[in-house]
Amino acid sequence: MRTVVLAEKCFWCKMALPALRDLDTEYAWCVGCASATVYKGDPIDYYEELTPEAAAYSQLLARRSFSRRDRSADGPD
């Protein structure tokens, strides 16, 4: 786990300390903003955890991915 530079802030909200870094864009995200990308349907899939708080994002991503797989396995609505 990489150390977060204290002056670094979340790419999106510009207020919170980042908990993870998107490896595709190199943007740093706080858990709240990163979680919003999951709910929007465009999650950060390739990331580096910067703090222990990033585990909450990992768990959310796992739950949302699992529930999406379940729905698609049922067939078309």
C-alpha cells in the first residue's frame, strides 16, 4: 500500500483524502466519490488501495458485480 501525500485531495470532490488511485487515469479518489462511480454504472475497476478505508470500496464493488451477474443469469426480463 502506497503512502498518501497529505496535500493530495480527491480528484472529484477536491476535499477528502484519497483512499484509492485509478490505475487507468492515475486519478486519486476518496471512498465516497469512488462509490458514486459504482452506483452510476462506471466503476473504477483497476485501482491501487492507498488507505485501509479503500476496503469499503472493494466490498461495494464485489457486491455490485455479484448482483449484476445474478440478474443476467436469470435471462431477459
